[in-house]
Amino acid sequence: MTAMKRLFLLAACLLAFSAQGFAAQEIRIGVLSDLSGATSDVGKPYAEGIMDCVKWLNEVAYVPGHSITALQVDYAYNAQQAITAYKKFVSSDHIVALQGWGTQDTEALTGFVAKDRIPTLSASYSAHLTDPKKSPYNFFIAADYSTQLRGALKFFKDSWKESRPPKLALVYPNHPYGLAPIPAGKDYAKEIGYDLVGEENVDLKALDATPQLLALKGKAPDFVWVGGTTASTAVILKDAKKLGLGATFITNIWGSDESLPKLAGEAAEGAYSLQTSVVYGADVPGMEIIKKITNGEPQMIHYIRGFASMLTMAEGLKLAAAAGKLDGPGIKAALETLRDFDPLGLTPPVSFFPDDHRPNMTAFLFKIEGGKLIKAGESTLPRKPEWLGK
Amino acid sequence: MHGHCGLFFTSYRAEEAVFPSPVQRVWLYAFLAVYLCLPFFLNAYLVSILDLIHIAIIAAVSLNLLTGCCGQISLGHGAFLGVGAFAAGALSAAGWPFPLDMLAGGAAAALVGLFFGLPSLRLKGIYLAIATLAAQIILEYVFLHAGALTGGSNGLLVEPASLFGYAFDTDQKFFYPSLAVAAASLLAVTNIMRSRAGRAFVAIRDYYLSAEIVGVNLFAYKLKAFAVSSFMAGMAGALWAHYLMYITPEQFNIGLSISYLAMIIIGGLGSVLGSVFGAVFITVLPEVLSAVAGAAGQLFPDVSSSLLAMKQGVFGLVLVLFLIFEPEGLVHRWRLVKAYWKLYPFAH
């Protein structure tokens, strides 16, 4: 080979490289958000977390040689609008992955995403979505509702000092999301030695929970699990304070956030909140990025979970791109190779397996002190196969 | 009535004909011929909207029979759809073939509708509305807690509809069975309205006492209206279940019932064609608004989230404006347009 030829080859290689650098390939993902519907109070910050993360991912070229285009649709927590938005994503926009939101859209689309092979990350943490046999293309990055409840039960049982068994009461709405973890929670409570003394239903739109709490008061529970949304939790906590129900309250992931102390005031003090991510301002690497994007403006915890969800999806996209398989099955396979992937400290490490889509078994416990969420500990359970999907 | 100048009838039979003039028949067949070819030319997104419109038409026309024609307000129509969906889903899981499980779903919904129609004997107007609201709440509770049948809070997986081994598992394929059921429902309601039963329904709606005096059995006809209406709603629910492949109690909430009421009010109470217009309008409007919001969001990327969120507000506003400026529904506007062109250019 002559020197001239070599030079040509080098130039050609360089050109090819730079061309690839310039023409970053586009990865299209769909983002279904609730910005105006029933769950928009928490849906909006979650969606902002996703969209901000996409901006950051593109800034740092997280997926080499590719840019991510996030197409956002507000489906107003309406199943029908979620379906048509999804159909448009798939047939007109040719997305390769989907960021979903709540129970309504996630469950309505479970059948479609499995058929169209579109990996979907959402914020509907029902345990039945973690079983790939039933929902092969569904993922999420938080411990499921059942695991969270089990984790909380274990946490409080471990620190229980008295000789009698702790008395537990469950308060939840008569709603798919509220009911989801109840059978698992009851079984586990019995298994590790709780005394289940009462169960009450408080509606998500309740304005008063006095009758239910009066019924519980006579049974003097030590711990009360509250499943619901922040609005219903605030009602429960205020009425409990009014009635002098001296129990420790544990609220689930959607039942408390930064707005709970504002809604419930003093009554929220001392309540525990189950979460699966850090709060704004925590000392983790990812927070530096978030602080920079948000100009130091505090964000709700849902924003952080949205950010982490997108970050985890991007890791899947990166692995799939490296393997040259940037399509639905390729991204699913890439996500299923994640082992203890750390979303920059924002959530506990995430692993997915081909036969087990539980991201991790860790729940964080925050305590509301002085109107703020202060981390009180965390609880990690073993990945028991018999708990999968339940 | 709305026929051509010079078009007159010499018998009731002729006046009650589905197509008062052969021209209308030809137009409808031409429309159907074009419509049947649409799935070959449209993408899955647009066909999915048509599929959802078909289901909405079945639900709307059945509610219009009950509420628009017979005057029995129902706030539980979404739940009746749910009964059909869960019944068909459970039967399909037990091995029943597609059209049978849909008919059985319709039958189950008809039975439930009959039961919840019983209060209509004593209750009227707003009181009946509350009674049917109770039906909605009770049925939602049942969906959530009848774990073995409905899957409870986890929901129910349903196989796509299939006939003789041919699965209607894409939007394009599902277009045809859903259209067939929608067309059959429209034809059924049109014919019911031309029969003794239809006249009895209208009599009950207009004034129950006069209806009873001229010999209409209020009890029997009100229950018939509930049963027929719920039967069709149940079939719509079965189609929904097969289309979605995954049903949960949340899908059949009060919001769904209200959106069907909105369809028939916007379309035109008591009109079969109005049900179609309403179903199309309520299904397509959010899509149009989404497209507009999306396009506007690309022009102003910084406020794209806020623009998207405005969609719901605009949706509500459009409905209110519609009720103010076209209280008789889209079907009335359609008649005005038709009349205008019929007389063109000699409008008087």
C-alpha cells in the first residue's frame, strides 16, 4: 500500500467517523403524561422529570451517536385517549420505547405493548406488572406496592421492642391501586408476627375519615398503614390527630410527598412515608445534575422518580445501541441485562431479569419532621421467587 | 318530513321506510363501499380511532334508545359496558368462541340492566339518574371484588377476537367485526324506533300518563328499553375487551358513563344518526386538540407542557359552546345543511 493510499484510507475513516458524529441517529420514545387529569398534581412533576432528563441525556450524548426525541402527549388520565395516543406513537411516530404514567394507561396498554413489542416504563407499581409471563414489556424502577408494604412491615417489626406482637391496622381506598398490595401485606404481617386488628376503607376523595378511625381507635393499633393519595392521607392524618389515635402512621408512595405537610399541617408530623427515591437536595451524584437543570428550584420527589425512570430507560437504549439492536425486543433484552444499575444514586440500584421484572427489593422510609421528608432508614427484602407478581 | 319538495307518502309504511328515497340508499351504499376500503389506506393510528368510534357508536346508540327515546336517564351505562366486557372476558378465558362470548356478554349485561331498571318503575328524571348512579357504583365495586371472575384489582387478560382461527388482532382487522356490530346496532335501533315498541318508548318519554292511558304497559316497556339498551352496551363492552386485551375495573368508571351521555346530548337526543355524530365528535375532538397542542408545542417548546394541559380545558369549553349554540345536537345542524343544499340556490 502506498503512502498516498494510506492517507486516503485514513481520510476516509475520519470522514466516516465525523459523519456519524454529525448525523446523530434519532431514537424516538413516547411519553404519556397526565398534565390535566385526575392525577395531574403528581403527574406533572413526574413528567417534568422525564422531559428534563431527556434534555440532559442529549446534552451529554448519553447514547453515543444517537439523540433521544421524546414525544409527549397529555392523555388526561383517560384510557381511551391513552390508547389513541399510543397508536399514534407506534404507527405514525415509530417509537421504540414508551414512558407511561399511571394505572389507567399502563394497564390499558399492557396488551398492546406486549403485542407491538414496545418496552414500557411507567409509574404504576402494581406487583402483577413485574411478572414477564403476564406483562413481558412492562418495567418500572421502584419496588412494587407489595414489596414496599412488606419492607415497611419488616422495618417496624425489626425495631419493635415490646414482648407482645405489634398491632397493625390497614386503611386503604376501595380502588385497584389501593387494593393491590393488601393481600400480600396481610400475609406477610401474619408471617412475621403482627397482630392485624383492623381494616378500613377511606375513599380517595374522602373529606372525612372520622367513622373509620373511630372504629380503629377502640382496637388501639400501634401501626396504621395508609394507602391512598396525598389528599386522602391528609384527611386521615388530620382526623386521627383530632381523635387522638396515638399510632404510628405509614403512608405509601403516592400517599405522601412534599405537599402532605402543607395539606395536613401539624397532623403530618411523625408520619412515615414510603418512597423509592431520594428527595430533592440529597447528597448523591444525580442531584448535582438535577440542581443544575432546575436552577436550584426544589422539585417534588415524583420529579426525581421520573428522572430516574428515564435514566434507566436510557441505559437500556445505550446497551441496545451498542449491540446494534435499537428496537423493542433489543431494548427489552438490554434492560433485562441490567444488574445493579445505579441511576446516579437517585434510587436504589436497578436489576431486571428475563423472568423477573422486579427492579429491586428496597423501600426507603422517610419521616415527616418539621414539614420536611427526613430519611429514617431503608428496608431491603430478599428477592423471593414466590413473591413475584404478588 | 325532511324529504324533497314533492316527495309525499300515501301510506304510513312508506313514511316509516328507512330510506324515504332511493337516492339515500345509493348514497349510503356508496359511503359504505368507500368506508370498507379505508383500513387499507389508513395507518394503524387512524384506524384505531375508527375502531374506538365503532365501539362508541354502539354504546351511544344504545344509550340514546334508553335516554333519548324512552326518557330514562342512565348514569350507569359505562358499568353495563363493563358487565359485558368482564362476562365476555371470563367466558373467552373458559374457551367460548368470539361471537358467542360477545352475545353472552350482551345477555349478562341485559340481565343486570333489567335488574337495575326496576327502580325506573317508581323513579323518574333526576331520581332515576341517582338510582342508575348507584348501579354504577355497585357494579364498580363488584368488578373490583369478584376476584375469580374479573381478576379484581389486577384486571383480566383477554385474547384478541378470532373467528374460525382468524384472529382480529390488529387495528385494521378489528375494524370489520366492530363495524359489523355497530351497523347491526344502528339497524336494530332504527327498526325498533319504527315499531310499536319505539312508539311506546317515545310516548313514555313525552308523558308517561298519556302513554299509560293509550294502553302502553309502562313496566314492560321501560324494562324492555333497559334490557335492549344494556344488551347492546354489553356487546360494546365485549368488543372493547377483545380490542384492548386487558381490562380493569377502572376503565368502566363514571367518567365513561358521562362521556356516553355527552355523546348523545351533543349528537342529538332520540336520533340514531345523532348518536353516530356524537360518538364521532367526542372521540375525534381530543385527537384534534392533541394535534393542535402538539403543533403549537413545537412552535413554542418552552411552554409545550402547558399547551398540552390546556387541551382538557378547551375540550370542556367546546362542549359548553356547542350546547349554547346548537342545543338540538349535531343532527339538527346536519339537517339544516342538508335542507340548504336541497333548496340551493332557491333558499327562501
